[in-house]
Amino acid sequence: MKLVSIPANPVPDHVVTGSIKTPDGVNLRFARWEPPPGRKGTVVVLQGRAEYIEKYFETVRDLRARGFAVATFDWRGQGLSDRALADRHKGYVRNFSEYVTDLDAIMEQVVLPDCPPPIFALGHSMGGAITIRACHDGSRWFERVVLSSPMIALRSGPFTRAAGPLARAMRLIGRGSAYVPSGHAKAAGSEDFIGNVLTSDPVRFSRNAAVLEEAPDLGLGTPTIAWADAAMRLMKRFAAPSYAGHIRQPILMVAAG
């Protein structure tokens, strides 16, 4: 499995790439980087929705400079891993348990055999939510977990309260594979910088857009009804008062105010 390299975003040195197959038959693209001298263990980078390995090359360099080996992969339905629908721009998953299947497969087939312990997780957004669920459900892959803006809740408001029941109703009438209302196929991250709500960094924004321009197949449009329903059902579970008490790994969450 190739990695996309452009002058503004070259592939970090000492990489091994490939693909694995999950127990339910999904091919996942992965990359791992050897540990530098004086190794401190391995950081598994768990990406957010619509992200891909290439977006984390800078992070890989930073982690290796600090003594860590790195492993990461494209979740099913994004990057160059298998996508469930004929329209590859639709972000689709039936249940977030499928993402946990991806994580387990990567850990068992890539990280544990080939990466030095101790093993840590660095998860962003959707990747953070999947990591929380895996830890809650009994996975003991990671010594410690750091999460950047984990997807644990939506901003409260009238629309938020209606979104969950609406997504569930639309899914029950067979609209699960449709884009969410006002959704589209345009790849996330290819928008104009002016007015974007995700970052104030024009250099990194432009770099990511250049990667998508070089390799459009990496891109992913807006979520489907099924993905939104699955995400909101997971976030509802997070809200249970007893949920956090079942997590045993130390977790640091970092989020904007």
C-alpha cells in the first residue's frame, strides 16, 4: 500500500507500509515507523473522521524525535482502506463496533508483533471516541491514552436534541446510506481556508488541501445518516454517569475551550 508524498509533506523515513484484513473481511491500509535510538515505546495514532495517514506525517516526525516508534492506519471507509459503499465519498458505518474491530485487528496483526512496548494511544476526534469505547469495553492495549478533542458530545441546543431521533427515524425507513441533510461529496479539508471553523493555521490547512489535490481518493465527504446515527448512539452511551468508571487506563483529554 503506497503513501502519498508531496514536497510540502514528504513521507517520514524508516517506514513500513502494507495492508491487513479484519475478521469481517475489510482491508485496512497501515504504516509503521521504526523506533529511533533510545526508544521509549510506541504511539498508535488513531485518526479522526475523514482523515488519512498522510495528514499525520508531521506528528510522526515529532513523535520519533521524542524517541517513539509510531503506528497508524486508515479506518474502514476512509483513506485508502476499503469503503463500504459504491460512492466512496460517503462516510458510512453501521455501528462503531466495526471501528473497534479495525483497532483490534491492527493491534494484533501490526502493533504487537512489530512495535516495541510500552504502547500508548494518541487519538483525535472520532479516533478518541473509538479509543474510549475500546477501553471501556475491556481492551487493555494501551498503557496510557492522550485524546485531542475527542468526539464525546455535541454542543447542546434544540437541533442537538432532535438530531438523534431524526437520524434513527431516517435510518429505519431505509435512508441510512444517504448523506445527512445538506451533505455533499466534497472532500473534508478541501474547502477554502477563509471561514473554516477547524483551524487558524493556514500553512497546515493548505498542506492538507495539497495532499487531497494530489490524491483525491484519500478524501471523504460528509457523513451518511447511518454514520451519524451510530455516532450519536455512542455519544449517548458516554453520557451515562457510570460510563467513565469502567475505564482503567489513564486518559488525558485536550480540547479547545
